[in-house]
Amino acid sequence: GAAFGETKSARAGAAAESSGSEQRASREPSSSLSSLEQRLHMHTRVRRSIFHAIMEANDYMHAFERCEKLQLRGTQRQEIVRVAVELCTAEKVFNPFYGHFIAHTIRFLRDARFTFQLFVWDLVKETGRLQARQAAGLGR
């Protein structure tokens, strides 16, 4: 199959243009998700659950609802923003889905804003580690 960033970004962008809303494309086979899950180091149960909640959602609202149904508390809840940012920076081409999802999450989860700020600051400190496309995706 094609690389993660190429297929997800292209299909999500096309769906958004044609329907006027930010939607995810149809689901990829579970083997693609499993390999991506491993590549992005989704090793804990919490991170895997969040990853699948986001990746298998139809749009950013559905992704948020799926994450809420996980009933995460405390530090587990902070992983929602971290996983979303990692997915955003893993894309080869910017995908507005993640921006909408993160903005919506920050709007409705009070502690998510601070987590997002800290995580972005950590990434900025490591900008030498980030590739240009990752920094550009994060900046949008």
C-alpha cells in the first residue's frame, strides 16, 4: 500500500473539499494501522486505544467522542493531545483533521490546553530533531 501520509492526507483533503466538512477517509485495513501503531511507538494500552479512536473515526467530532468514551483520567487523558500531535507530525502532507481535532479537544478539555503547550514547547526545543514537514504540520 501507499505510505500513511500520502493516502490519509489526500483522501481526507478530498473529502473535506467535496463535503465542506473535515472528515476522515474510509478506514484502512487493520494491518496498516498495526504497522503504523508500531512505527509511532503506541506501546501502551492507553496510547493504542487513543490511536485507534482517532484513526478509525469518521471526522474530528467522532474522534473526540471516541476518545471521551475511553473514560481516561489524569495523566492518561494527557495522552490524547500527545498522540494527536504525533499523528499530525507523522503526516507527509498537512492534514487539517488533526488541527480541528486538537482545537476541539483543547476547547472542551480544560487540562488539554496546558498539555498541548508543554508538548509543543518540548518539540520546539527539539526542532533539530524535527524534519521540515513535521515542523510545518505542527505550525498549522
